[in-house]
Amino acid sequence: MQASLQRISWISRVTFLEAVRQRFFAFLLVLGAAMALSSVSFRVLDFGHGELKFIADFGFGGMFLFGSVLAVVMTAQLFFSEMDNKTALTLLAKPLGRGEFLLGKFAGAWAVLGVFVAVLSGLLGLVLWAREQELMLLAEQTGKVPATFSAGGLAQFALLQWLRLGVVAAIVLAISALARTFLYAVVVGALAVVAGQLQWIAQDAVLKPSESPAYEAVLWLTSRLLPNLQQFNIGDALVLSAGGVEAGAVLSVVLAGVAYVVAYVFLGTLLFRRREI
Amino acid sequence: MSSAISVRHLTKDFRVGLRGLKLRAVDDVSLEIPRGQVYGLLGPNGCGKSTTLKIVLGLVSATAGEVSILGCPSATPEARRRTGFLPEAPYFHKFLTGRELVRYCARLSGVASADVAAAVDDALALAAMTEAADRAVGTYSKGMLQRIGFAQAVVHDPELVILDEPTAGVDPVGASAIGRMIHAMRAKGKTVVLCSHLLGQVEQVCDRVAIMDRGKLVLEGRVEDVLSRRDRHVLTVEAMTPAAREAAEAALAAHGAKVTSVTHPRRSLEDLFRELVTGSRDA
């Protein structure tokens, strides 16, 4: 067991080093950071919402958009670079299980996504804190109640986003284990993210009575196979409304996310075992 | 003692195209590769030798037949723990240094952390890569890539080393260096399986050879046995005059033997190249 964990750890380390050297990662990180930092300048476009909410939404949007692109493209690229360059031939000829290889790739990719979320959340927190200080000063002068944000809530939101990107990376790895080309994996992975964002529609439809058993079966299967990626988007409630999330809600989202990660990595391993290198 | 590699009635079919037409890459091949020898696997491109090696290493599944390495089923981690592999035209992560790459492979191969540093140094020395070990792999020449590939294949001191085209694209000096590494492995009692197009090198370093064509094994045996023609003899004579030649032919004819050709011995171009380009390395 310990030897297996060590092998997974070595694969993930090299995967992490490979990923952080990619220009694509740096490009998306800079874009996301620029979006978080520039939100202060764009707050004049706000139509009636609180300033902090506008800044937070801008930051959440950057994290969601660029994080999703990174999770799909980078994860597929990290897998197919090993296949296409045939480094996988060298590695899998060693006493390394296919499951260990895939788990190592996932851990490396997820660590990179963790760096991405941490940097963007840190910057967003900095921008929110700076504006909060200004608003508090203004509120003191005008006698109004100042708007505030929760740093702890932001940390929880960052954790949920990291988990969401982990679910996406696990789905993309499972698709890559089956796919023959990088492009196919990226396209199907992107579709899976969109479907995950819309999964709540299937979930709602399951609850409504239907006369077609086949329709019900498809809906039921879809709502079980695809994770509901919307459930991770509770940033407003966590960051801007103190006590806005019920106790245990975050935990249940975390457990659901972890369950999907485990399931998709397991599925990827099963598919990868059958693949001829 | 079991063979280093035992292949019995191995067949591999690939499905190609949308209709799933069957392409037979390996056709009922049986081989026994003895331990402690250098074994050459020869054949033209597409003859099935690389597919055979991939099945042996568990990278590709067999359609039919059995393969075992050192007595273990070939697809098991235990079999791969005792095997080193250098793939054809190896490619490694460019951002790692040679030493980091060999250390990475040592850890994946199960070398204990306390022994890693010594094992890496030994493998680098064997591959003559000690001086360039701390440079990034991305800066290596083709010959150096093959040598660092050799180092990663032997870092865990395997009993069996499989080399797929180790001299492809390497100049004669580099090929000669790889030949010396193979000799060093044999001197240590290791089994080396060499897949190569350089027939001259295979002839020089291998104890046994197998030749494959269109997925089938067409010849197998000791190099001396398969190359020598027992009904012909070669005499190399110095300072032979026409009179001496006539006398020799008459003496042979008296015993019923006949001289069929008289030529001047030639050295190979490879020997001449190596003689002229002495001490040159591609490091």
C-alpha cells in the first residue's frame, strides 16, 4: 500500500511540474487574476446590487470560466501528452499499475487546479477586503450600515470550487481513458461540463410524474450519472451573507463531490486497463 | 530454471477500420529465450516484433497464447519489477534533468529510498552519462537520449533488459557505446533482448537470434549455427604468390576439394569509421 502511494505521488509530482510549466496554465491564471483585480474598475456597471456582491460575482465568474477551461483542456493534455509522446510506454513497462498511473495524473492535475483556485481566491479576497475598508469608512461618515464579506466563507467557497474542478478533471480523465484523440476528449469533456451545469433540469424533471417509463428512466440515469455542478455555486450565500448556508449543506456538497471524484477515477481506471498502449 | 521469456503460440489480431477488419500482427509465435544471453529479435518493419515485445511487457493484450517472464505471467507487476525496458525512439519529460529522470524511474521501479542515490549513480556511470546527468533532458542529443533511456531501464538492476531499436538514429560511435553497455549487462549475468535493424551489431553482440516476417517466426537459433555454412571454408593467407596458389589448389584437388573463389578480405565500413573517428563522443 505504501509503495503504491509512493508511486502515485511520484507520478503526480511530475504531472504537476509538467502542468505548471505550460504557457496555457500561466495564460489562464493571468486572465483569471486580471478579471478578479479589474472588478473594482467595472463596479460602475453595477445596476443596483451591492458593490461587494458585484466584485465577488466578477471573481466567481472568472474562477468558474477559466477554471473549467483549465480543468478540461489541461487534464486531457496531460493524459494525451503521455500517450502521444509514448512516455507512457516507459512508465507502464515498470511495476506501475494502470490505476496508479491514472490516479497520479489526477492528483497532479488537481494540485495545479488547487494552485489556480488559491491564487484567484486570494486575489479576490484582497480586492474585497480593500473595498470593504473603503465602504466601512464611508458608512461611518454617512451613518449607514457597512457592507461586509466573510473571509471564512470565501475559503469555503474556494474549497468547493477546487472540488468542482476536481469532479470535472475526473470526468475528463475517464473520457480520455476511452478517447483516441485529444480533441475528442476536450469536446466531450466540455459537453459534460455544460451538461453538469444543466443537470438540475433533469433532477427537477425526475420529480414530476410522466407517462413514459423510458423518458423517466433516461432522466433518472442522467440525474445519477452526471454531477450537479450548480450545487457548488453557493458563493453569494457563503461569502456575502453571514449564516446564509444551512449547517451541513457545505458538508453534503463536499461528500457528493468526493463521491463523484472517486466514481469517475474508478471508471477511468476500468477503461484505461483495457486500453492498448 | 525457467526461461527469461517464454512465449507459447502467441497470436495478436488488431481490428482496423469501421468494419473491424482483422489484421494479424503476430501469428502463432513460440519462443524460449534462455537466461544470461543476449537475444536478437530481427525482422523488417511491421513484422510484429515490437508488438511481441509490447505483449511481453503487458502493454498490449494477446489475442491467444501465453507469455511469461522469469516464470511469472508477463502482465503482472512482479514480472515487470524484474524487467527493464528501453522503447524505440524514447521520449522523456524535457524539463527533468537526466539524474531526476533516472531517480523518478528508480522510485517507480521500487528501488528503496535509501538505495536510490547509489543506484542512480551506477546506472548513469554504466550509460556513460555521469557528466551530462545534471543537464535538462531537452538539451540531449539523440545518442544521449538513448543512453539516458538505457540508464532508466537498468537503474533497478533488472534480471531482464528489453531494448527496442536502441541504436536507431544513433551514429556508429554511439551505437558502439550501446554495444559496450549490452556486453556489460551480459557480463553481469543479465538477459538482454535486443530488437534492431543493425544486423552487423546484432551479429556482434547476440548469442541467439530469431527472425520474424509477416507476424511469423521464420528462423531461430544460435548466431554461429544460423550464419555458418558447414560445407564451405575460408583460409586467409599472407604473401601468396601465383605459384603458391597453384600448388595449394593442386594439393586440395588431390584430396577432392575445390577452390571456388579467391578474394581479398575486406574490413567493414563500420570498423573503418570507428577506427578513424577515435575518441569522438556525442556528449
